[in-house]
Amino acid sequence: MLPVGLPGPLQAASSPVDGGTLRVLGSGETAFQSIVERVRNAEKSVEIRAFLWRDDEAGNILGDAVLAAADRGARVVIHKDKIAAVYEYTGGNKQSFFHKRVDAIRGFQAWFLGAMYRMPGSFKQRPNELARRILEHPNIRVEHQRKRFDHSKLYIVDDRYLALGSMGIGDNHRHDWIDVMVEAEGSKYIERLRERMAGLDEFDPSRGLDFLVHSREAHRKKSCPMISHRLALIDAAEKSLTVEMAYLGDNRFTAALARAVQRGIEVTLVTADQADVLANINRATCDALMRLTGAPQNLTIVLLPRMVHSKVVVIDHRFCDVGSANFTSLSHGVYDEINLYADSTEFALALESEIASHCEDGRIADSRLSYRRMYSVTERAIMAYQSRRGG
């Protein structure tokens, strides 16, 4: 049976792309500095889509780079989602770069999140002169005053370089968390991404490099073509699946991974031992996967002591799905998400090598995982509520 969402067997439907156009930027400081230098040296244009942008050292370094590019004449557009202000008030240094006014709704949400996870937020936001200069610069347009539900992390420079992945703008992403950012070079890929974001064409694996996209503006309400394509890629695996994922919990992905294990695929799942949020759902999902499959030798679950924020799937050491989308219902129908699909053995092996480097201080789950059931139920209820009402 063919995987639903693909025009045929993946190996036949897909075409390899030149691996030289793709780069794994990696995680932490290495990825962050690569992105900052691209932005700082922009000659014509910069477009940034940011879910989270904290007013800390990392946020100000990127802000300086944006201002330097604009001062030289580059046109800059920043799409910053207001909905993420809740996480800026409660995580990291608790300071938002752009959202200095704490409204009642965001304030309550921040209070609730802080109370549930014992990380109280701050409603005292310090003014930032750099942010003011960016907001007032004639060459910079910042869209930050509405809830856009845009969870993507995207940088387009000079309509030539495109970087995307899981890394938010903040010191915790730069120094502490595990993320994966990648880069593609070529104007044709930027053109293709804009076409996909506008909903003008469907996902096409025969291109070798394409984009898995959910857009609230381009797609029908409560529809998400992206999920059928991502599930189809997992169902198409013939040898191996390497998954590094921040947040789990969507039963459709849990079932797809279980099916892969049961048909003999070598499945490796890497996630945090204790995620920053949804930690109990993550552990319950890992436990369910072990229970559903009997935890055979071809299933390896690696738990890392650091927060894993990556969203990467590598199929058969060749096909890649990497970007901003988690294995949650919020990522498939609520948030705007952008993932890159690539058919490249070279790129796939580089991603697997990056993931392997993250696992050096991890532990393999060799028994069923414990979790706080009441918290897991509460987390699922909150996610279900957000998914129904749209965030």
C-alpha cells in the first residue's frame, strides 16, 4: 500500500538534489553566528520570521545586525508573532525584545504557564533603545502587533540564502538548548518557498528540495496538508528513521512511528529527558511507543539532559524533513509552520551526524518511563483547547 499523501513510492516519486546547495548550520553559537553574519552582510534585503525574540544578549546581537544591514540600505521585513510574548515573559531572562506592553490576556497566560511549570514570569519589561531604533528605521518594517500564529523560524537574505529550523532568538537557544538550523542557497528555492506559502502549488518531492508548509491564510480553516505529507514520509521508510523532536503528543505520529518499528525499521527517537513544557506528554508518548511495540531492539529512545528543541526527521539516510513543526496538534492546523524537505544522502548524513553529536551525553531508555499522569492529562487538555480555538 502506498503512503497516503505521496504520488507513489518515495524512492520513485522523489529526485535527489545537489547536496552542495544545502548546509547544516547546526545548533547553538555556531548556527547563531552564521545567521547573524548573513543578516549583517546583507546587500539588498532581509526577511525574518520569528516566533520568539528575547531582549537578551542574543536578541540584541541580532538586532545590531539588522540595524547594520538597514543602515547600509538593505530593506528589512520582520514578522514577529505576538502570541509568543507569553514565552518571552516566562522563559530565559523574561524580557521581550518587541512586546514591552504586557496586555491582560498575555499576562494571564504567562501567569498560568509560570504557575504550572514553576517558572514565574516578569511583567516588568525594560525599555530597549535598540528595539526603538529598529521600529522607527525607514528601511525596516516590523509586523509585531497581532497574533499571527506563525511558529516558523526563517531568514531570507538577498533572495539568495534561506535559513530555517527550530532556533528561537534568545540566549537559551544560543547557549543551552539543542536546535538544528539548515541553509539552502539559490533564488529558485526562495521563489518556491513563496509559492508554497501562498498555497499556489502542492508539495512535490520530485523537485528534490521542496517545502512542507502550513499557512492559516493559504489553507482552509482546520485543514493542514502538511500532516499527510509528513506522515507519508514516515510510512515510506524502508530501512531507518532518525527523529530528533522537541514536543510529542499527536497520536497520529506516535502510531506512525509504532508502525515503522513493527515492520522492522530501525527507529531512533531523540528528545529531552525533561522538556521545558509538555514534559509529561513527551514522556507518556515515549512510554506509549515502548508499550505499543514491545520495545524491540530496532527501537532506540535517547533521552538528553538538555532541552531538545529540534524538529528533524531523516528517512533511510537520504530523505529529510527539518524545520519548525513538532509532532503536536498545534503544529498541524493551528500554527503556521515551514519545514524543508530534501532528497540528499549527503545532507541526510550531515543531519544524522549532528544528531549523533547531541546524543553523546544522553541515556538510552531501557525500561518504561515514568511521568506525572495528572500533569499529562492537564497538558493534553490545554493543547486540545488551544487547537480547537486556534491558539
